[in-house]
Amino acid sequence: MRLLITGGAGFIGSNYVRMLVGGELKGISKLLVLDKLTYSGNKNNLIDLDGSAFEFIHGDICDIDLVSKLSKQVDAVVNFAAESHVDRSIESSREFAETNVLGTHTLLEVVRKNNLSTFLQISTDEVYGSITDGSWDENFPLQPNSPYAASKASADLISQSYHRTYGMDVRITRCTNNYGPYQYPEKVIPLFITNLMRDKKVPLYGEGSNIRDWLHVTDHCRGIHLVLTRGKPGDVFNIGGGRELSNLELTRVILRAMGAGEESIARVPDRLGHDFRYSLNIGKISKELGYQPKIDFESGISQTIEWYKSNQKWWEPLVLR
């Protein structure tokens, strides 16, 4: 399969590219990587890879001429490209609508007009809203609460409409909170790690009672590849890590791992419209595709902390911008 990966220099996209180039994920004969290189897209995420294994293109998924040209060289598109930070969407949501909605629509149009085999949309559990008890399955209605989540839900609905209207092979994955190497340090885990490395406090929203399920990025990438290679047209799959923690519990795990105490916590006002809990039922992908997360949270967070300690030259320029 010849593949175009959009947003391939971002956190999850670059990990997916690295696993393809490294041979952990198989079945791809040609690899094009497209990224706009906005603040969270970083070509350094790919700089140490064998350049002959893929072609990098600097560009925007909203550029229909560029995307159309690239699509003629591939069979399928995996769309990681997205504005993804909730706080930024609350401050200014226009970029989220442009990239996440119009950008996805542009890609779908190109895939349709050039008769590509498959379009895989990488989405998020946040499209479901917030849940107090139980877990969402793939048939749960979309009830997004933040501008970011609404833009991703819109992209999901547009993607599904192309399957139902045009018969296109469109597939969607929805994941829980990711962590791991190459994550931009505005996100909670790398933010806390890099703050503690610089003897700064970690900002905890409110009482820290909000709950998230944590998924190592490499487990997520394995799930994505299963959906790409073994899924069916119209499929939607939840991908989770199976480890729910409150934000306070997560903070304490990181503090202990880095030898810091709770005096390093700085309580900050809660996020506007802060969803209380996300939880995905992953029974469908487990039963149909054999997916199970391999990396337990304790091992994963230890590996992640060590990665940021060993790669200070990667993240320091980002936090000092």
C-alpha cells in the first residue's frame, strides 16, 4: 500500500511514521508525509530517520492543489493533521474549524475525485462529551463540549457522510489521552515533566478530580494500523489504554517518579467547560481486530520521563518560545 500521512510531523503522526520506517508496522511500500509545521508540527520529530524511506512535504491539508497532486502517488490517506489543544480552542477556535473541519473536507474531496482506496480519520474520545459512569461504545451519540471537540466531531460526521453518500472506504478511530515521546510540551504529561526538570511547579486544574484514560502512543499507532490494514469501509473503532486516573492521581504518579512532593503542585482555576470523565469501551477493536494495549501505564510513564530527560535539546526550544 502507498500511503499519504497528513500531520506526520506531529506527536502521534511522527510516532506512526517512525514505526513504519522502523519496520514495527508493515505493509506500506511508499510513504509520503505532509505537514504544515505549525507550532506543534516539528520536523525534528523525523530528522533522525532514514530519509530514503519516506518523502516529506511541507504543506497545508487545505491546499487542494497540493493534496490532489500528492494523492495521485498513493492508495490511501491517514489524516492525523489537526489542531488539538482544548485550551487553545477556548481562546481562539477559528484555526480549529479551518484545519479540523475544512482540512478534512479537502482531503475527502481529493480522495473521492481521485478514487483512492481508503481514507482513515484519526479522531478523539472527546467527540462523545463527558460520561460519569460506564464507557462509550462506537454507537454512542456525539455530544462534544469544547470548540476543539466540536471541530473533531464535525470532521467525523463529514467523513461518515462521504462513506454513506459516495460509498467511499472511510474509517474512523477515536482514542483516549495519548502520552509518550515527541509530545509537544503544552500537554499535561510533558508539561509536568519538563516543569519539574526546570524546578517549576506543575499547574493542576481545580481539585484534580477530572478522569482520563491513558494510552501510550505506540499502542495507539498499532491500533491505527490494524484499522487501516484489517478494517472495513465505514468502520469506527475506539482505541483505549485501559488505565483511568484522576488528574490528581496522574500528578502524584509523575511527582513520585521524579522525586518531587506535593509542594510542587500549583492549583490553578479550572478549565472552562472542563469535561469530567472520558472512558472508551474497546470491545469492538479487541474482538474484531485483536487489539489490546501492550504497555502498562507504570512502564510507559517511566519510559516517557526518561525520554524527556534524555532529549532536553528537543523540548527546550519549544518551552522557551
